[in-house]
Amino acid sequence: MDKGVTIPNPLTLDVGDEVHVDRISGNGVTLYPGCRIYGEKTVIAPGAQIGYEGPVTMDNCRIGPFVELKGGYFHEAVFLDRSRMGLGAQVRAGCILEEGASGAHCVGLKQTILFPFVTLGSLINFCDCLMAGGTGPRDHSEVGSAYIHFNFTPNGDKATPSLFGDVPKGVMLNQPPVFLGGQGGAVGPLRLGFGNVAASGTILRKDMLEEGKLIIGKAYRGGVVPFVPNQYGGVPRVVENNLVYLANLSALTQWYVQVRQSLFSSRELGDLILSGALENLNRAIEERLKRLEDLALNLSEVKGKGGQTAPPGRELHSHMDELAGIFKSPMAAEAGINARDRFLEGLHRGLKHGPPSYTEVIQGLPASVSQEGTQWLQQILERLCRASAAVLPGMGLFSHLGGRG
């Protein structure tokens, strides 16, 4: 209160002894009654509004400028400028909500990354997803109310991350939005291209990389059949989608390091918020590798003819350390350097004359500069995917890239 934080009813507030008060801005921040602020890494930037609709428990979150968390539980998540969550939200570790991303009441997120302007309705479970698309508050990717991302299989694994849009084109904020109709769902791991619309009630079960399609789901015919535990189908597709997701996370990490860093550093508490975002990207990569390793272990116990481990499981299980090494190596930082440098040169020209807003800077880039940026990030994806395919030759992954290695 001495530094300027508005606290209408101080006796209802609980601030942990570990919280660094110097990481809470005194400029326009309001902590409404019933808030509990914990965690030595917690950061609250200017203009943030916490707990207007109901109590908020916040633990080790990084809160950017003018963020609104209206009620719920928030743990080790990062919220960038003007992102919002409604009453009853539960946003857990590994989440990043970028500029203007929002959710209405009773939204559950974990290991989820929402690009700018992405909007979630009410009563949604959208864990283990990355969603991009849209160009602004009136042209945004959206998830309808009562939507579920199914991210846990009957065999007990969670190698199920789904990608709606992608990083190389999505970060340029110039792609058509993705729309997922209400009371629908997606069975991960899934990939969906930009501009696609899933009709209300549709359960997505297959990839749709073509863009601009209307997807109308068909209900399964009712019935009862025997359930066979530890039965896996389509293993190469599952593994490939996991590796593509990991490659997109690696590309996004490079985007934060090379592009976003200069925009964060000039703002109050910006470096601390950036470090939180990078921590969550690293956490997301670790999570996906762990879940892929769990799948490999499960597959290693599935026996084929002759009582031996089926080939896909044997190959994945025996090469998990090599796969993990690819995504922990400097390979992503070394890919596409020429395109990266051309993009950064164009970006810095824009920073000299443009506004400090991240979204306005990116959307103000000439098309030729944006294309260089997409090419750079796409080269990161292709290099990581080729390296992964070379480790798992028996699965025939990424055939569209023209072979292994």
C-alpha cells in the first residue's frame, strides 16, 4: 500500500513471507478482497487487476501489464499484456497466455500456450495445447464453451499434445483464425491448420493440415465391444505429432530469445516476466519429453509375435536419450541463421520507428520481413524433425521432408 498498490480491504489479503514486494508494481495494481499471493518468483506488473469477481490464489506467477485475473487458482503460469481469465479459472504450471489471450469462467489449463488474441469460452478443459491464429481482438482463434481436449489415454499415457496452427506462421499474427465449436472436443495428439472451423459438437480425431476447411463430426455408432488393454495403433503418427510439437516449442523459445527479449527489457519488471516465459517453455519441452518417454516405456511392454517387444516400441524406447538430446542441444539456435539475421535486421528497423507494443511491431512488419521470420522458424522445425527421423528410421517419419537425416 505504501508503494501505491490499491488494496480495498487489507485484512482479507494474505501475502507469503517469501514474496518479493519489489516485484509488485505500485503503478495501477489492484488486489481485491480475498487474494492470496504466494511464491518467491511472483511478479505483478503495472495495471494488473487481481480478484475482481472472486478470490484469487496466485503462486509463483508472472503477471504482465493490465492483466485481469478475476477469480480462481493460478500456479507457475505467465500472463502477458492484457490477457484475462474469468471466475473459477484454474491455470497451472507450464502455461503462457500471450497478449490479449483470454478465457471466460471455469476454464482449466495446464501446459497450454495461447498466442495473442486467442479466446476461450466457458467450462473448458484445454490442457496440453498450443493455439495460434487470428489478427486482432475481432479476428481471433476461439474455443467454444464446454470444449474438451482429451489428453489422457485408456493406457495411461499423456503423449497427447495438440497443435492448433503453428509457431512459424502463427507468431507473425497474420494468419486466419481457428474456430473450435462449443460442446466439442479434440483427441490428442492432433494437428489442425489455420483457418479451419470445427462445427459445434464435433470430436476431432484426425489431423487436418489443409487450411480453410469446415469439419463436421459424425457420432460413433453405439455399442459394446471388448476392451483390450495395452493396444496401440498408429504409433508413428503419435510419435511424429509429439516431435512436431516439441520442434514448435523449440522454435518458440528461439523467438522469445531473439525477438521478444529486447521488447521486454525496456519495461518495468519486463526481464522477470521474460525469464518466467522462458522457464515455462523449457518446462513444456521437459514435460513433452517425459510424456514421450512414458509412452516408450508402455510400448516396450507390448509384445508382438513371438513374445518380443513390437518394433515401434523397441525402437522408441531404445533411442529416447538420443531424441531428448536433440531438443536439449543448440541445434535450434543454429538453424536458419541467415534467414534469422535478415529478419532481425528488418525487425530492428521497425523498432526504431514503430510503437513499443509487441503486437503492433510484429503486425507492422513488411510482408517480406515476416516471410523471412517464418522461413527462419520453419528451418528450425525441419532441422529438428529431420534429426529425429534419423534416430527412428524404422518408423518412416516425416517422409514429406525428403528422407532421413
